[in-house]
Amino acid sequence: MSLSVHNALPATPPRWPWLHNTIRAFNANKTSWLGLVIFVMVTLLAVLAPWIAPHDPLEQNVFAKLKEPFENYYLGTDYYGRDIFSRLLYGAQISLVIGIASTVLALVIGSIIGILAGWYGGRFDIIIMQTMDMLLAFPSLILGLILVAMLGPSMTNIILAIALTSIPSFARIARAPTISVKQREFIDAGRALGFSDTRLMVGHILPNIFPEILVMGSMWLANAIRTEASLAFIGLGVKPPIPTWGGMIREGFENILDSYWLVLSPSIAILVVVFGLNILGDGLRDAIDPKLKGER
Amino acid sequence: MGAFLVKRMLFAVVTLFAVLTLVFIVIRIVPGDPAQVILGDQADATAIAALQKRLGLDRPIWEQYVTFLTGAIRGDWGVSLVTGRPVIREILDVLPWTLELTAVSMVLGTGIGVPLGVWAAINRNRMPDYLTRIGSLIGLSFPPFVSAILLLIIFSLALRWFPVISGNRATPWAWFQSIMLPALNLGLIMAAYITRVTRSAMLEVMQEDYVRTARAKGVPWSVIVWRHALRNALIPIVTIVGLYLGILIGNSVLTEIVFNRPGLGKLIIGALNQRDYMMLQGMMVIYTLIVVVVNVLTDLTYALVDPRVKLS
């Protein structure tokens, strides 16, 4: 489970170490490419939604309420006669924007905290990490839903709430490898050359711990998408009528006794994306985890 | 061992205070006046002032903090703004439902997850390993409300094996029927997680020297796996089971909603919808308490599982 740093870094770091490491990690376990393909395809569908969606996702057709698939309503219509397929495509935009924005935010803040804690160590490290552990112990969905409920369910607030709940995990992930990388010779060399702490952290620590943060990022992106859907299902998502996958499941669930298929397509959509991201992260993690290296 | 426990207890108390402080801050950093938020935009100034007084919001912040902390410790968590009953009573009324669900789910999750993880680890890079890895990744990809709805569609609507609405304790059979689906939902997701942790913990332990020694001595394979290796792999597993509780509580909120089951989940959603600010504060306190208590229990379990802990 633990993610620690590589045992065997090349003697002279390649020109673009992070890119080099990333591609090597992808090649080590081919299933991560499958995860990447799923993710890229969903992203493309979301971006191209305005051109490929057969209907306006908000357009209500009172003559076609709760219909099973017909004509160019490929997945049928919902309670208001809106095209489910088009709503799915537009819903992907919301899921991805919230997921990516909150993950990037948490990744940046969490990594900064983790690298600083690992780099400076001592009391600073202890205080920071104890705080992170306390945040980590609190049920993140509860914290998230209370924050969103209090701040109001806008896109920005949802992003902030989800980011806040995942910062501690990124801090943990960034800290551990920082501690071992900072003891390596090239850091001593940098010090001897009079490099500043900032330069060493940004230019020399960060590229070396980047793969691990990236893996964590793909896993947490999956988690963020799941959390966004959960919040929307509870009623704390982006406000209707804007389509979100969680919101679509919430509406479908209200009609579950007579039209249970309403919940199926958004459910499958969430599953596919989250599964894709999970196998992406899983494959990458195997590749960079030194404990498992060389054993496949 | 005594010193270890005292240290952990002290840490638990510090955590409790820190998180209570966090709860206090979170409720107060909200933009706008809570009284205004509760009463809505049309409320007049007198009503807002009256509610502020009732909530103690007109007093200085440090005084509110002291009142909140002492209240939290004494079990005086204020009065629900919706029902007028003490918050602690409302919470204690539904707490057993959530505890029972969480406990059954944890048993299912570890009971399924640990053996599967061991099975995957001893069959490394063979079919059982691939199957459990894919299976657990799929399990991890399910948002808990999606899996709950699917279980509901399959077992309650299509097969009619279980009631649609859960939360019946009339007879043992009714109890079993009503808890089985929600607990299975939480338990399977947890098992997916535990399987992976067990697998990697076992893989690590199986490479240890004493496992090789035991094999060389001719100790039966099953004894090596279940007694020697698993015993040592249990330490990280216990940590994860303890840490997982936070996720389990979050997941149980969603599960309780789908199965329309009484519990903390339904209570917190009701409080959110009705802006019952006192109730929310109380619920965050109870969640904190649960987490801190479980952390202490996890530490106790360490001491039981790992004799080395007694020395530190």
C-alpha cells in the first residue's frame, strides 16, 4: 500500500525526468493505457457534447415523458420528457470539470504542504501532519456535504469542499518521498552549489516525486467524481435543471418503482469513468511501487 | 503497553479538542449570519436578533467557544431548531440503527475481504489473483448509492427477496431481511478495499525470512499462510479497517437514504434540508466522538495483534 520513492533513480537524471518516469510507468502495466483511453474518450464526449448531443439537454417534450428509447432519443426520456442521452453528455462536463478542478486544487495545495513538511521536518512537520491526520480521520463525505450545505451548492463551492477533503491525502503522499529524496546526493550537490531551498524543492524534489503524486491524482479524480455524484444525489449538486449524473440518478430514483431504467444509464456512466480512472491509477501504482518492481 | 495506551489516549483527547474546534470554526466561517440563513431572506431584523440571542450568537466569540466546548463535553448540544427536542436525544434515538448497520457491514467487509485477499496473494499472478483484483477494482468504482440502487432493483423489485423499505425489528427474520441488503451494500464495497490491502500486506509478509524458514522446516502450507503470515499481515489490515470507518460512515449516509432506513444519515440530511444548525453541530460532534473512539479501539487491537507494540 505504501508509496515510497524509487530505489533506483538513474545516476544522471534524464532531461525531463517527470515525463520520462510517467511514460515508463504507463508502459510497465498495459492496463493503465486502457484506463487512459476510457478517460480520454469520456473527456472527448463531454467536450464535443454541443455537437453530438441530438437534443438540448434542458428541452422538455411533454408528449414524450418517461419513454423508452425511440427515434433519436437513444436512451429514452426522463420525467420531464428530456433526452437522457444528451443529458448524460452534458452531465459528463459537470462531473469532469468539478472532478478535475477539485483534484488539481487539492493536488497543488496538498503537495506544497507535504513537500514543505517533509523538507523542513522537525516540529513544523509534526504539527502539520498531525493536523492532516485529524482532517483525514473525519468522514470526508460528511465534511463535504456540511461545507456545501453551508456555503451553498454552487460549482465553486462544491469544488472547494471536495478539494478540502482530499488535501490531507496529497500531503501524506508528497511528504514520504520528499523525506527520502532529500537525503540523496544530488540534493547535497545542489546545496553545495548554493541553490536555494525553493529551487531545490521545485526543481529537484518535485520532478522526482511527481509520478507518485500523479498516481494519487488519478485515484483521487475517481474519488472526486464519485463524491460529486454523491452530493448531487443527496441534493447538494449543481442546481437543476443543469444535468449532473448524480442529479439524474436522484430524479430517476424518485420514479424507481415504475421506471427503474432511468437510474441505469447515469449509473453506468459513473461506473465506467470511475473504473477507468481506477485501473489507470492502479496500473501506474504497480509500476512505480518499488516493492512490487522487478517481480512481475 | 500501559505507556503506549496512555500516549494514545492523550492523543485522542487532543484530537477531540482539535476537531471540536474545527467544527466550531466551520460552522462560523460560513459567509453570512447563520440566523439569517436559517430564517431566510424575508426575515425581519427582530426575528433575526431573537434567534441570534437564542443561539448565543450575540455573545463574544470566545464565550461562544467555551460554551460550545463545555456543552459538548457535558452532552448538552442544544435544542433542535425544528423539533425543539434536545439534539442529543434526537441523535441517541437513531444512533443504534446506524451502529448496527455499520457493525454488520464491518463484519461482512472483513469476513469477505480478508480471505479473498489471502487467496489472491497466495495465487499471485494467476487466475484467482486477476479475478479478485478486477473484482475489487469494480467494487471500488461503485458510488455507494449506485450499488445500493442496483441491489434494490435486483433483490427487492425484481426478485422480491427483501423488502423495499428497510428498518424493521419486529422479528429476528424481519430484522435480518431489513438489514441484509444495506449491510451487503456497505460490506461489499468495504470488502473490495480490504481485499486489496490484505493482498499487498500478505505479499510483503510472504517474502519474509521466517516464512522461508517455516517452509524449510516443513510446516504445513496452510499453517504458514493463516497462522504465520496472516498474523503479521493483520497489523496494516487493522489500521485500514480503523481508517475505513470514516468512509463507511459517509457511505452509510447514502445507503440509509436509498433504503429509507432510520439512522444518522437520514437525520443529517433532514437537518441540512431544514437548516437545523444546532442539529448539524451536534451531528459533527457525534461523528467526531465515533471516530476518536474507533481510533482508540484500533490502538487497543494493535496491542492485541502485535506483541511488539507493548514494548514501545
